[in-house]
Amino acid sequence: MKLTNSAQMREMDSYVIEDLNVPGVYLMGNAAEHIATAALERLGPNGNVAVFCGVGNNGGDGVGAAAYLVSKGVHVRVFVIGDVEKFSHDSREMCRRLDFAEGALEAFSQAQDYDLEEYVHSCGIIIDALFGIGLNSELYGDALSAVRLINSTQAFVISADIASGVCADTGAIMGDAVRADTTITFSLAKPGHFIEPGCTHCGELRVCDIGIPQDIVDGAISPVFAVTAEQVSLPRRRADAHKGNHGRCLIASGSVGYTGAPALAARAASKMGAGLVYLGVPEPIYDIMAVKLDEEMPFPLPASGDGRFAANAAGELVRRANECDVLLLGPGLGRSPEITELVISVIRLAKTPIVLDADGINAIAGNPDILQQSAGPLILTPHPGEYLRLGGDLTSGDRLYSAREFAHRHGCVLVLKGHRTITALPDGTAYINTTGGPALAKGGSGDVLAGMIAALIGQSLPLKEAVTAAVYLHGLAGDMCAEKLGEYSVTAGDVISMLPRAVLSHLTYGA
């Protein structure tokens, strides 16, 4: 799903109104009707509605929705924050419609009287039309007070375009934000609908047509996308295929005391369709892995005295990697100077794609320039802590920009994990995942994801499709597990077991 930022949306609106001569009041009226229709769907008999409006065009949408509701016999009070003299021409037309329907505007003040607050708490529906996508500073004064009042109620909240207080471009919370149950956005969704923490204020998202010509919407160029079920597909397998056709996946993982990570990654790779899964482990844990795994093929590599890989294991790893279709390097490696030496050597010499995860990332912490020295494609899968140690910057609160900039600067694929994982490519494009939740907040979940990514890359899917599909399916399997087992009880092994159902039930197979 293509996403557009606030500047692009304003440019699109301006072009349609000024160059194509589509009346702005027509677009606003359509937006208002969509909002009002959503309210009518939820409104019980004799229900009250409160509409909170700013004085920008988002407020005009809210006034128009109020006018529509009043004309249908709904009891509505409209509270305006700001100077009504600043309403645009189109918003004034919405005010005229409200007046014609015998509704009225009321000024909202922090010094709320009892009647206003009591009424708001009596409402079954609240419409939030305070700011929309135009917000670019922290909330304060009456606006902040209104947001907190809305959030204090038990009403069903509908936000126009985006929950007020959420930055449309970054998902950041600007001081505070409305917690919407439904968000009605127009023409195209925005990044803030999908990126945390803004996505948690969105509720159900509806993307509505307000009359902007479809060729204009389709022609909008954006580097940012949300990954939904419609964008995920796996190729149909040939009837005469054999195991060699579906990828040789090499995993280098584990150390003494950390035998779970390599087992989970290897099993996930097998369950995700890898034809052959080889697992290189330090020699002291080889016997354990040979007992743990039946379908995958562990083999021992030189170890140091502390039970981790020795640096001189790099040569054999590189040789084997260059005979395989993908290498996963990192889960459970531990940290040591020898591990750092090994990881750097493999990055420089292995020509196959490398999925660098966990301690593979930690091994190059503070030295991200090594990424530009890679002999083959690199896919990094850090959680926020690993990303910061790698030199990533999250201080601005803009995860999307940071991920895109890092991937472009270092020429790698970056999978920045978290609620709504972001996959950023070297060309500047980014893909926001829409599956997954707290059930995945368990040790081993990242090892499963890394194995899944490696498996799909090894099956010769293009990097973008392989990574985004793996991230989506990982989250989806977690969601399915949560539905079946509850969020508390899901384990990484449960996620692996649920992968077949995730694939079978939710993918459209391409030719």
C-alpha cells in the first residue's frame, strides 16, 4: 500500500483544485460525508455526538460532518478551538451548511464549564477534526485540553485524516494525541498511520475516495509503503522441483550456553521452505545440535577456549557460504575479539547474500563502515538497541527517516525491528510491516525471523520480496498464535509451528 506524506498530500490537493478546477468544497463535502457515515454506523438510538474542530481544513471536514449529521436528526454540538475568522472559504461553506441545518458552533476553552464537560461525557460518538495531517508542533493550551477531554470519555472516537496529535509523517506523538477507534483518511494513507507510536492511536483505518481523480492518486510517487496481505505472495513451485531448487541455506550460529538460537533459526528456515539447511556451530556444541535437529544438517567448526567460534573458522565459513545461496550469521555467537574478527572477515570475503543478525551486528558495533566493504549483499536485522550500537540514530523520533538514511548511506537492506518493523532498501524505499504484536516479545523471536528471511532469500526471491514477505509472515504467525494461545503463552517455537497456517491462509500465490 503506497503511503504519502503531508507535503505530497497538500501538493496533490492544490493541483486538483487549482489545475484541474475541482472545487475544494466538493472534496471537503465528500470527506465530511465519509466521516458522518462512519458516525451513523456506530450511533445508537437517541445518541449524542460531539465534534471538535480546529480552524484548518480538517476542522472544515468536521463542521461539514456535523452539518450532515444534524440534517439526519442527530443531536450534535460542535466545539471550535481557535479563531473562526481563520476558516478558509471552503470551511465557511461547511459552516453555512451547519447553520442551514440549524446547528451552531461553540467556542471551546480550557476553562470548561460543567455543561460542556457533562455533554461530552454523555456522547456515544466524538469526532476529532482538530488538526489532521497539518500538525507540525507540540499541542498546548486549548488543543491539548481538548485532546485530554476526548481521551477521558468512553465514547467511540472517529478521527478525520489522522488522530490529532500524531505527526502524519513520522508517527511521533506531539505532546499528546487522541486515541481514535476509527480513522477516516482521504485518498492515500500516511506513514503516521502505521509507524509506532502513532499507529497505536489510529484504530481501524479507512482510506476513502473524496473525488481526487484516480489517475492522480495512482500517479503519486512515494518511496514509502505499508506491507499488507495484498502485497505478499510466494511463487508457485514447479511440479518436478527437488530440494536443490529451493535454496541451500547456511547458518553460522551458537556458542556454549546458547544452543537455542541456532536450533530456532535452522528450524524456521526449514519451515519457510529452504531446500537444504546447513548449520555451522562451534565444535563444543556440535553434539547437542546433532541431537536437537533432524531435518537440518549441523557441522562443527573451530572454537576458542570460551566455547565460541574461533577467528580461523572464517575460512571454512566463507568457502561453504560461497557454495550456498545465503548465509545467516549471528544468532547466539556471543561477543569477543575473535568473533569480531570472524564476522569482519566473512563480510569482506563471502560473495553470497549475508543476513547479519544479533551478535553478528554487535560484532561490528561502532564500526559500521565495514558494511561498505562487503563482497555480497547485506541484510541487517537489528532491534533498536543493536541499531544504536551500530551507529543508528533514533534521537529525532523519526524511525522511518533514520532507517532509510542508514540503508542508503551503507548500501544495505536494514530491517529495523519493533512494533511495525521497517524494512529500508539502499535505493531509499521503505516498507512498514502491519502484522505482529506483543505475543512476539519473547526470546527467540528474532532468531525465527532471521531464519525465515534467509530461507526466502535462498529460494532466489528478490531481496525486497523475500525480506518483506518474511517479516509479514513472521508477524502474522505471531498474531495467529496469540489468537489461539493468548499473548502471554506464545513461544518462538509456537511461531515456527504456525508458519504453515500463515502461508496457506493468507497468501495469494503468484505464477
